[in-house]
Amino acid sequence: MISHQLQIAKQRFSFVADKAAKGDPQLVTKHGKPFVVIVKAADWYDKKVSEKPLWEVLRSCPSDLGELEISRSKGLPRDIEL
């Protein structure tokens, strides 16, 4: 993956975007650390996590959630000084 400093990537955005569009992800760094990765839109949509409701995710869980021991303390809340 090719790496570009943020300032250089801004100046050469068309070049960086064209490389990403051709399937070569482009890493942009800021202060020497990875900042963002520019990828082809089709690749992004293919790998994007589906936005399922929580109940669907829980239902698709391979474990039996009925085995979970969920309990709640019946004690009073602790005292704090304000």
C-alpha cells in the first residue's frame, strides 16, 4: 500500500483518488502515523458491515443465550458525598 503525507495527499488528491479507484488502496499519514485509507467505493460497500438491528444479531448468535446467568443486585445504591 502506498503511503502519502496528508499535505501531499491534499495537493495531489486527483492522483491519489485515481490510484485508489484502480484498486490500489492509498494510506494517508498525519504526523507520521496512519490517518485514513482511501479505497475504491465498490470495495468499501462490499466490506461495509451490514446494519442489522440488535435483536437480529442476538438471534443469529451461535450460542444459546438462555444459558446466560443475568442477575441484578437487589441492594440499595451506595452513599456518596456531594
